[in-house]
Amino acid sequence: MKFENLEDFYQVYDQHRTYVKAEVRKKHIKNFDNQIWHPANFMSGHSVLELGTGTGLFLSYLEAKKVSNFIGIDSDPKTLDFMPASISERVVIGDLWAEIDKLNNLFDRIVLLDVFEHFSYFEGRRLLELLKGRLKEGGKVILRIPNASSPFGLQYQYNDLTHKAVYGPGSIRHLALAAGFGVDKCFSAYRGNAIKRAIEQIVLGAIKGCLTEPPPLWGANMMVVISPLSKMD
């Protein structure tokens, strides 16, 4: 193997990542409800595209929410082994750029979870511009990315050598604008035990009171909901 470019590290990516069978539990439904469904105003009749499906957990969630019109694209064929048959038959394995170009249908929602940071700033802008042409009227793009404005986000950002871009709330707005999008919502993607989260908020509130320049978001990861800007904006 040769390792001369950042993309070369994908040669051992299947050994680096963790594959977990897509089994939707109550905690997953609660997290996706709070992080994606409600903030992005999802409806069961929406058409949804997920880029970078992983083992299909989010698509399985959509199925549990009675969303029937969805498809996914991923580049790793090994993920299919961990998906239910009802999900894997809706997932296309291939080059993301090429597969997006092949799409003829439009979508109400396009979702990228832990994916957007794998593209450089220039690639990210190009990707968003491409996705803008795949959205229906009123469509939205939903991103989950590591939050570089928080000290807790560094473990997610720098645990993967294939991450090409680093984002905080301000820089993701900057990139969205460059691609003709506006940010509807940007917030911490909290998960885990509710009691620990409550204690964490108390502790962080006390720390914030002692800092002259606290981070705008404390969460290790952040959710970003963006919509195309109108010509009047």
C-alpha cells in the first residue's frame, strides 16, 4: 500500500471503523427525534436521501417512523452485511459524486451524519451546491459534524485521518453561505444518559460563568439544518 494522499488512508478504513448491526432501539428513536426529526420538521410523507449511511441505523429509524420513500448512498460494501434486508435493498454502494449525478428524483430532506467533515472546504461547497439541485421546494439538508468550537469535539474530529475540514458554528455558516444556503438551526447533538447530561449542563454552566470567552456550543458534535437561500435573500 502507498500512503501519499489523505484519501489513501481509506485503504485501511474498514479496519479502523466499528461496524454495528443496525438495530433501532428506543434510545435511538429518542435521539433522532430530538436531533433530526423535530428540528428539521420531518414528516412521514417526506422523501429522504442519506449520504454515508454507515450500517443503516438512521434509515432503519426512518422505517420505524413510517417513512417509506427513502434511499441511501455509501461507498463501503461491507456495511451491507450489517443492514436489515429492507434497508440494504434501498442503499446504493458506489462513488458518492457519481451516484448523486445519477439521481433523477428530488428529495424533501437530505441527511449527512458524520460525513461532511470528510470533504475539504472546496469539496463541501461543491457538494452542497450539487445537493441544492436535488432538493424539492422547501427542502432541507441536515448535517451532524464534530464541533471544533468545543474542547470535547476534538476527540471526534481528530480520531479519523480522513477528516479534511474542521467546523464550528461560525465556519459552517460561512461555508453554507458560499454554497447558497442559510443556516436554520445549529445546536449541540447531545446523547447518552439523561442524568449525566443534566449534571453536565450544571457543571458547564458554572464553568461558563468563569470564562471570558466560552464556546458558542459545548456539545462534542453539532447538528446543522440548512435551507437554500431564495433569490430575495
